[in-house]
Amino acid sequence: MSPGKEIVDLSGPAVSEREHFDLSGPLHLTTVDWTNPSHRRSVAASLVQSVYILERDRQEKRNGPHALAPPWWEFFHFKLYKHLIDEADSCIFGAIFQLTTPTTHNSPRFVIAFRGTITKGDAFTRDLELDVHIIRNGLHQTSRFETAIQAVRYVIATFGSSNVWLTGHSLGASMALQAGKSTAKTGIFLEAFLFNPPFLSAPIERIIKDTKVKHGLRFAGSVITAGLALAMKNKNRGSGVNTTFDVLSEWLPCLFVNPSDHICSEYVGYFEHRKRMEEIGAGQIERLATRHSIGGLLLNAVGGVELEEPLHLIPSANLTVNLTPATDFKDAHGIHQWWRPDLHLQSNSYKL
């Protein structure tokens, strides 16, 4: 069957092949080596996929033996500990999974996973609303995020923070990133696997191919941003933004991006530009610019609005880029790419 082909069941609606673990899951991982980055990435992505299918099971009323989600976690010896329900529309947007086999130093005990936007069924309207909140840098003020962070705090308070993973895709990656930043600011650094996390910026990385032009645009942007930040320094004194950003530098989430996906591809240029600025002796400018957005600084200057640092700006990360050619945007943005065994990946660590 071709990827994404639908299976016709005369007793019910058509089902995407990608919802069936036996057809689309990482069946090659018969044994998980928790020290292997590829295995860890594949398991985290599969658990995110299971949350997508949990919601689809709910929408299609697939229960018991007809449910398609359980194999996506049972194959890796996890059990579903708890659904995370959005109180606004009763959709399933996340889940807590618990490993049932003996844990090791590298294996997770609990994984808290968040799905991205679903374009089918009754969840789409609410998901789209959350996407808008990301654009407005207001995800942390939503009831869905409040449910998510309460779940994270519950797991930490009940079982401890060691070997607890956060993971998510697209909108769900933003949810996991917001939760990870919130806990990191309290000194708790959770492992995080963020797939295709949104980066809200002009798509310089994808549209402009000339390296010198890209660097010139980014350099100009850094100088302007740093200049505005310095101009606002006295006004913002005591806000704690710089302090919390410095605290975040100790947290190293794992980001997985595809350069053909305009939603997340700007992370590639974001981190490469920071490295290049250090190399040319302009690291101090970039260290100031990297914790601010021009839009946020202007809002502060004009209206006196004090904002959190933009969600997508993070000081440190392990960045993995999928250089495998994508057939289209759906392929480049999809969660399924991240458990394929034949990926051409490039990984680098960045720390402010």
C-alpha cells in the first residue's frame, strides 16, 4: 500500500493506514536500546502518534478490540496511565505513559506526550484556536496548557523528576516546550523530545538560498533587536527576563526539525547564526538579541506591555535535522518521518 492510503472497512468509516501500528509503526525496534538516540527518538515519536490515534479513536467511537491506539505504546512495554482532556471541547490532547518493564538509568519511567493539530473531527476548531495562541505567544495562558502543566507537576510531585520525558509534535511540541521551560525555571530539567516545533519568524532559512544574504539579514536583525533591548534595559530592570533565560541555558531539549518544513525550519538558521556570530566576534550582540523578539520589544516600548520571552526562543538545545528529501510539506511536517530507520540526520548541540 502507498503511504497514507485508506483502508475501507464496510462496517465503519475509512481508516488511514498510518493509524495502524502493524502497517506504519517502527516494527524494526523489536528490542529497545535506551542508550541509542535513534531508538529513544523513535519511541518518543511513536508515543506522540498514539495520542493522535487516541483522539481519533474517541471521535470514531473505536473501543475495546476496535481501538487502534494501544499497540503504539504496548509494543514498547508502556501502559496508559492517564488521558489528558481539554476541558473546552473534551478532546484528548495528551497522555501520560508509564514503562512497565524494569527501568534503567537511560530509560524513562514516565512519558508525557502531546499531539499536534488534528484536521479531522470536532477537535480541529479548538486546535486551531491553540495555534493562534502560539502565534500570539499566549499558549501559557490557555486552559489546555494549565491541564498539561498540572499533569507534569503531578508526575514530578508523585514520582520524582528523574527519568520523566516530555514529548510532542507541532502544536504538541509547543505544549511540551512551554511545560519544559516552566519546570526548568524552577531548576527541574526534564528530558524533552520536540518534533517539528513551531518557530515564529520570517522563513529566511527556507526561502533565501544565498548564504551571504541570509547571514546579512540575520546580522541586521540581531543588531536591531540588541539595540532595542539595550534601549529598554532601564525600563525592564527587575523584570527577571534575563535571569530566567540564563537559568534555561542549563536545559538541553532535543529538537527534531526538517528543513523543508517552514513551520520549524527556522530553528536551523537560528542556531547556526548564533554560532556564526560567535565566530566573527559578535557573540555579545547575539547573546542579547537571542533572548528577545523585535515584536515583543516594540510592544513593551509602545504600550508598556511586559511579555514572557517568546516561546520558540531557547538558549540551548540538541538539534537534529532530517536531511532526507521530503516528497511534500505533509511528509516534511509529519510525525511518521521520525521513526524511519534510514534517515539522513545531522545533529549538533548548542548552549548559550
